[in-house]
Amino acid sequence: MNKDKNLINKVNPSSVNNSNASIIVQFTVYTSEEYLSALLNDLGENNLNISAFYISENNKQLKFVFIVGEDDVQSSSDVNITRSILKQNRFKFDETKVVRISTPNNAGLLAYHYSELIKNLTVYNSYIGEDGSIIYETCCPTKTLKAVNELS
């Protein structure tokens, strides 16, 4: 097990240097399975790509956290259309600024960045998106972006 732990924490130096970090919008929706299915259909009908997401249960409702756009870019149009769909369908939702790190090879980066970020910031969530991108929801996205760029 110790050997496996060392492999997880080992960072490929070239992947740190090739990473591209940006601040983007993350949506959080609280809903039922039925309405989540309808939301996913609406997003698809509007040609919106979901580039990262996770689903968890929260007080007998589903908590659907997601990012729209392509892996390397999120357009204001993607955000505005998503916001419009959520409002039109009266979904209870939140918008949060998060940091997305796009990198060609993220082997060990989640552990490396996380261990460095928690030294000075509160990390609420982190998860993997399309093409191995890493998403960090923290107390301060601007400071997170600066810290991640300094690690590169």
C-alpha cells in the first residue's frame, strides 16, 4: 500500500509545466431524478457540452454540480444559455466561480495541487472533468488561480 501511495503522489514535472488554469462558472442544481433527466435533455437540445460534473444526494434531493463548455474554454454564451434554461424551468441553483486546470497528463497533479492549496486556502471540492481537467472549488478562486500558476 505504501508503494501505491508513493505512485499516486508522484508528479510528472512536464505535466505541471504544461497546465493551463482559468476561472470558470460552475452550476449547482438541487432537484429530483426526474427533473435532472429533463434538465440534461434541455442542455443537450441547446448543444451545451457538460465538461465536468458530479452528482450526490443532499437532503433526499440530488445535488448536480456541473460545468458547461469545452474542456479548454467556457464561453459567456454557454453560461448565459445554461442560466436561462435553469431560470425558465424554475430550478433552484447556485453559480460559483471555480478554477479549472487543463493539462495533457494529470498523473499526480490532483494530490500535488491539493496538498499545496490547503496550506493557504480552503478547498471545498475538487473533481476531475473531461480530458483529465481538474476542478477546484475554493474560498477564493483568484488566489487559487495565482497559487496554481505559481506551482507551474
